Amino acid sequence: MTITVGVLALQGAFYEHIQLLKKAADQAPPSEWQFIEVRTPQELSTCDGLVLPGGESTTMSLVAARSNLLEPLRDFVKVDRKPTWGTCAGLILLAESANRTKRGGQDLIGGLDVRVNRNHFGRQTESFQGPLDLPFLGEDAAPFPAVFIRAPIVEKILPHREGIQEDETRLDETVVAPSRQARDSVAEAATADHVEVLATLLGPAARNATESRDINPDEEVGDIVAVRQGNVFGTSFHPELTGDARIHAWWLRQVQSAVLKRKKLGQ
């Protein structure tokens, strides 16, 4: 079985993703893997899974619109509901809502019922790298060397709606993704009505707790930096800028599982 995984190659760290995907294929279940750069609707149509890389989300959405790719991308994620992973800028594009954005200045694809806070960690000079616990990689997995560059975070998990997130449209400096419906029952089976939080960064309250200070448990969750909802996966950080292929290998297993499930349901 040949499985084709594309990386959106309009701007950003697409080359780095391709290289780690090739490395990760050796750790993934046996399959005939093909990794391609995606710049046209025709190339996208051949893909079983897709990665949206880190970079500049505004630039990516603008180039996608000019390349007639924006609507095919929405169809891929929200109509066909094929496996899609966004890192940093890709996470912003996959959110149903993004704040700190002028209306008309950013188009979203959507697929994750979350609001993201763009550039939460500040300017380029405030970028950092640190060990991050990722339980989904396994109980005994070593911390991942997460790289954060002008990174967004998931500011709020939104209630699931098949339509547009109406409440979000009333917020200032916030853009909202357009509504799309699943193509058929096979596509519907690939979604979920809730967002899983897969990783958080230690928040201020948690840091205070390590210094034996009182904390408010309601503020203890920290910054959400990895989420999943059905076919859509998003990370605030840049796994592609490390030599660690574990997340890529994990995601390829999710892609393979989705392809097999789709084939079974489509019979």
C-alpha cells in the first residue's frame, strides 16, 4: 500500500519536514511511503495526509489564495477530513479562531475548535528551546527538544460546532474560519467533537508551586502547545527544526491508521 504525505511548500520550513518524514518512515509501520512538496491543487489531491509547516501564516494564506489552494486545503481538512498536522504557523491556519489579527489580514483553514493567540511568546529574539514532556509518545519517552519561534498557543478550547464559531466573530482583532461540512459518512468518521490537549508548557502558577507558594488550581494548566481533534493535529513548536523524528513517526502511524480505516469504511 502506497501512502502519500504532502508538505505545503508555499513558504516556511517545508524542506525540513520532508527530511524528518523520510527519517521517521524507518520508525513507522511498514508501508510504501511517498513524501511530496505541495504547491498546486493537483498535488494536494494525491495526498493521504498533509503537513502545514512553520513560517509566516499570513504569507502562507495569501500565497495559498493566489495559488487557488485555499479552498482545496479547506476541502482536504474539513470536507474530506484527511489527516493534517500544523506546526506553529500551521497551527494558526488550522484553528477555527485566531486573535491579534486584523480582519481581512489572515485567512484560516480551520478544523480545530480552538482559539489561538498569535506570537504569544513575543518577538524573534525571544525564541527558545526546552525539554517538553509528550505523554502521547509513550510513558517512558524522553522529553522532546521543543523549539518555539514567535510561537502561538491555544488560548481557548471552543465548543464543537459544525457551523461557524459565531461567538468568536464578535471579538475584536479576531478572525474565524469559514464553515464546511463533511463530504460523507467516511469523512464524518474521521472527526471528533472534542479537542484533546496533548501537551502543555509549565505555566506561572506551576512555577510558583515549585517554590512552595500557594496557587490557584484553576490557573494551573499552563500554556497549551499541542492538541488533536480527530483528523487534525497541531503543535505550537517546530519539531522539524530538530533532529528528533519521534513526533513525525507517531504522526505517520496516525496517517496509516486513518488510511486503513478509510479504506475499510469505503468498501
